Amino acid sequence: MTLDKHNIQGLAAFTSKTLPSSDFEQLMSNAEYFEIGTAPAQGGRIKVWWSHDSYPRVESIYSPDKNTVLTAAYHIS
């Protein structure tokens, strides 16, 4: 899983494989995404879902300590 393999509408392309969670959350907030939920993920990681009034929902995967975002992609229902 790498962050730089995914594009999210409203955000510039990622150039690094991971980001500190504070940086990622600031980018999401600046693009007017808002957190709508969390859940445990495989390997002790944490899933976080983001919503936007115009763009598709995004699912991001955080490290177990929630300090690093590992990947993010559109969530398919």
C-alpha cells in the first residue's frame, strides 16, 4: 500500500508513499472533506472514512498508532 499510487479529487497528486496523519488530515480538511467514521483494519491498522459534498467518499488506512497515513482511495460501496 502506498499513498502515491492514488489520486483524490480536490487534492494535488501525492508524491510520497506515506504522510504524517496531521499533514494528510490538513489536506483533506482544506479540500473540504470531513471524517465520517473509523474502524479496525487488517494488521492492527485503522480505517478512516472521509466524505465530501461533491466528491466520492474516501477510505484511508492509518498505521496502528494513527500517526501515519499509509494509503487512501475511493471507497466502493
